Amino acid sequence: MGKRRRGNQEITSLTKKQKKHLKEFGEQHPFHDNVVDRPEKTQILRLPDSPKHPEPDSEEDSDEEQQSAYQELLSTMIQCADDNSEDDEDDGEEVEGESEEEEEEAEEDGDVVEEDLDEEAGKTPDNSQSNEHPEKTNGDIEENEEGEFTDKKNEAAFCLETNLPVEGEENMGEQEEEDMFVKHQEAELSEEEVGRILQGSKIKTQVKWPKLGTLQCACPLERFPAVGQLYSAPLPTIHKTLEANWCLLNQSFAPKGGAVTDVTDLQKELLGLMGTYRDVHFANSSPLREAKEVRSAYCLHVLNHVLKANTCVLRNNAKLKETKDVNEEFRDQGITRPKVLILVPFRDGVLRVVQTFITLLEPKGKIMDVSNKKRFKEEYGEEPGESPPKLHRPDDYHAVFSGNIDDHFRIGVSIMKRSMRLYSPFYSSDIIIASPLGLRTVLGADSEKKRDFDFLSSIELLIVDQADVFLMQNWEHMLHVLNHLNLQPLDSHGVDFSRVRIWNLNNWAAHYRQTLVFSAIQEPQITNILTKHCHNYRGQVCSKTIPKVGSICQVLVQLPHVFQMFQSDSFMDQDARFQFFVEKILPQYRDSVMSHTFIYVPSYFDFVRLRNYLKKEDISFASVSEYSQRSEVSRARHFFQKGEKQFMLFSERFHFYKRYTIKGIHNLIFYGLPMYPHFYSEVCNMLQAGVREGGGSVSFTCTALYSRYDMHRLAAITGADRAAQMLQSKKTVHLFITGEEKNA
């Protein structure tokens, strides 16, 4: 008992780093050995002068000395091993229960954390290395250090290179010559045409469709003309696997017990447009109305594309097995298997996409085989107790922030013979669904040694859903992902080059990639995705929504709105805005009479710049941003409402994520126009909160700054006609009054 207790105490006193070394090597690192004050006597072994010709007299003596030293060393090792094995029997479960992830974090941070192994007793061992997947629901699926999933159990069943078509489905992939999928894949470009595409010269046209509205079309090559009227883009050819269910597009979000709505006119127009394999930007995908229809439409397009491509490969596998002509070639795939990349902002979006996939693929009256479905629901679903109580927030807030809103994730999906595998390794996946942040951690930076982006080399279809939400997260992650698409891979990854398409070998995959971008607003940074990062040889189509009535009409407070225009050289010229604010606007509010001034700042960089300036000028202010702690927000709101702070700096991202009502606003300044037009009316209507509690009559003011590069935001707030007059007018100041009392 004493020896066992002593062993427990010794292990308990070890640091986490020492425990890890003990677990891996069975002994402590020599650096941590206890050295006693009096060293043991060193035993010297005398070797013969010449090993090749030993002297007869000294040979026996040296053998005895060598044997005795060896025996002593061996006995010491055996004794240590017995002690360790005895301790391991008692504490083995605790040592194995330590999380590798915590050990790695402790090493990276340099923290030495002492932890009693007895506290770990009874815990489930954690073999995952990522925060995303704390448990392995399936024993054969895990994630390695590079973020790559491994699923050995289902690898053979979903392998595209070795599988053959199911009996009776050999001819399912016989696409007609008129199928746009075949035309798009088999189109051959010359080097001259590729050069013209890269030059950026395009033929621009404009057409109007019933639901999508005005479409601005651009095509780089004359032999692939721009899209025409609605009849020129009929519904694409649907794969036979989807023929039975494709009309049930809207079943995934239909109310329980309610009737499933038919395919809407908007979905038909989107499917027809996506079927032409042009790049598409639809900028009117509201989370309250069109978002669900848009998601179902692009999910059908994704499955249609993947099934046609996989069926073609499987059919050619059968032909290669039967053919005797060694010179016959079937070039039907890219260098790597992933064909589709879907970027969504939250995990809840992944859940809805996968549910739509299952709805479209599942045969009637049968249950579809979906691997790792239980684990997927646990990690991407929402527990009943996790959702906060019903908050008084606008409907669009609840539509965006519903379900699991974690923004760090990535998952591979492979489809084979009416079956689906979730958590498939990236290089064995047909579809990758991820957030920009989740991919950024795998792609890495140029200075990092462990990084991988080859799985994005053969992406044929890119979908960016809710692009406006990415602007509220970190747009740099989005640009980083776009910069690593369709690059020349660094490794072959075991590909059969005789099956790779010529345009993939020529590194022209970017010219065959279709990009679909969906957003709720029109924003130059979102439009920049198509203009700077997309080079599709078939051209682009962008929907242009012109709001006739602006969000200023939703302001209920009696308030004068003063719009002041400043001169700017470019969209990114923030110095001109800052100088105009400091020299023209801020001095008007420095007087103590103009207290309770609320400054709304859309950009966080401008927010930091203004905060530093106000500190330097020793101006009384409070600030609230998305990085503020809850206690800091409470103090800032209290001081501002009581008038103890003259100004409040308020970031747009904080309003996006929280939607708090700020009380006590008398003077409102929009340093820049809000990205979402309804934010303008929401912030203006906050002035009502102070009136209800104060009871007295207060005169309110509102000032908004804009430049000619804020055309889209200005049109969404004031209306298209008014915005055009304001931008063309020689006057730089324009006044609007809302909430005027009407005489009875």
C-alpha cells in the first residue's frame, strides 16, 4: 500500500507536460530527474587496447566486468518497469483520459498546469484534437492534425475510382448532347481566349426577368453570348436520381402538417440561370422571404451537378474494365475529387443544407443511408435548452440567428449510389461545406509549415450564401479562401492523370468554375467577388434591385434628417471622411448644450480611429463595440443615458449581433450610412425610448455623411429617385423631415 500511495503522489505532483512525456515514453524526461547531493560511485569499465586482437590474460577479466555492469543496468530497468506498471494499473484510466487538445494548448501557451489525476477519473477519453469534435460517435472517424477527416469504415463504399454503376443504372449517366452540363465540361478554350478572359474586357448587356428583375450580363467571349429573355434559360436536365423528388424542393422548410408548396417562379428562374453555368449574383435574398427558396434551389443544382459528374466516372470505370483498347481515354475528373464548395456563416446553415440534400435524394417510402448522421445532429443541431428565452428583437434578427450560430466549422460530404456520407475526408468528398474561418485554419498562411489547399484545386462550383453576414464576421477570411481556389496542387494525391481533364492539367480550372453569390443587400465588396475573383468563360449575371421606397419612410420619430456630402477619391478613402467629420461636424456638437450625441460608425477601423481621437482631445464619451464586455456595455449605456458622458461611439457590428435599444439619444450622427438599410430606421426610432421615459419635449437632430461612392446605401435609405437627385445636385446638404404631425 505504501508503494502504491507513493506512486500516486509522484504522478500527481507532475506537470501536464511531464505526464505527457511519461505517457508516451514510459519514463520521465532526463531534465526532470532528481539528482541527490552525493553522487553515486561511477563504475569504470576498462576495455582492451586492441578489440580485434585481445590479450589472452585480460579477456576473461574484461568479460566479467562487462557482464556485471550489464546485469546491474538491466536489473535497474526491470525494477523501474515494475514500479511503473504497478502505478499504471491504478492510474491508467486517468492518464488516458487527458485531452490531447488541452496538452497541445498548454505547450503552445507555455503554461504549466498541475492537475490531480484523481479529478479526471470517470471521464470519457477524448481522442479528438479539435474543439469542433469533442467526441467520436463513430469509432472509425477522426480528425488529424491538418484538420483532415478520416473515415476508414466507409472509405471503400464511397470510393469513386473503384466503384461501378449499380445494375440497371448503367445508362443513367447517358446525358443528352444538349445537356448544358456536358457542353460546359467539354468546351475547349484556346490560349488566346484565356488571355482575353484574363484581360477583363467584357460585352455588357441588360435584360429584365419577371422575378429576378433587372439582370446585368457580362460575357468575355463572343461565341458564348449573354443570357437573353426568360425562355432562353429553361430548366436544366434533372438527373434521374432526382426526378422523383426535385419538385419537393420546399419540403425541408414546410410547416409540420402543412402542404408542401410547389416550385416557385423565383426558383424556376434561378434554376434556369444556374443551369447555364454562368456566374450569378442575386442581391435580394432576404432572410425573411427569399433565403429559404434560394437555398433549396442551389441545393438541387449542387446535387444535379455532383450526380451527373459521379455517374459519368462510374460509367467510364465499367467501360475501362470491359474495353481491350489500351489507348482509349476517358477524361472525366479533376486532379482532386471535391467539386463543390459551399460557404455558409453558421452551423445552422449546414444543417439546413444537409436536410435539403436528404429530402431530394431519399426515395419515397424508404429511409436513406446517411453515415455519421447521429454525430452530425449533435454537433450541428441545437439542444432544446441551449436556445435563449424569446427576446424582443426584429424578425430578421431571429431569422439570421436561429439554431446553432457557431462560425468555426468544416465538413466533407460524399454521395454514392443513393447514399450519403457525412464527415468524409476532404480528398474523398464531393462537397465541402464550411465557414471562411473554418477553412482559414486549414489553409494557413504563407509562413506556416503545416497548411493544405490542394483539396480546393478542382472546385467546379462555388456557392457563397448570406454573403452580407460574412462582412459582419471577418471579410479577410473570405478573401483568403477565394485566393486559394483552383491553384496548381502541390501533390498528385494518387490521381490517375489519364482520367484528368485537359483544362485541369492546363491549370484553367478557374475559367470553368461557376460561382453563385447570394446576399440580402448590394455592396461593393460583395460585387468585388465576381469582378476580381471570378473568370468564368461563360460570363456573369448580376441582379440589380432598385428600391423605389427607402427605409427612411419607416422612421416614426418627428426628426429632421440632414444628409451632408463630402468629396472622396475612392470607396476606400477613409481619410476624407475623417477630416470632414473632425473639421465640419464635430465642432457643432462640442458645446455642452449638444449633449446626448450618439455616433453610429459602420466600420470598426473608423471606430478605433475616432475613439483614439476623442481620447486625445479629452472629450467626454463612452464607447460600445462588438468586443466590449457586458459590464462595459452596461456602464456605457448608464453614463450616456444620465448625461454623464456627452458622446457615445457605437459600432454597427454590435448592433448587428445584439440589437440593444440605447436610451437617452438627442442628437444622432451617422459617420457612415448603415450597410443594412433597415438599421437606419431602427437607430432613428431609438429616440422614442428617451421620450417615453423622460416625458418632456426634446428637440432631436440627425446628421448623415455620404459620398458619391455610397450610391447603393443611399438609394436603399432615401429611395432611388431621391438618391439620384442628391448625387447629381450641386448642393452638398439635403434635408428630409419624418414623422410630421398631421392635422385632424
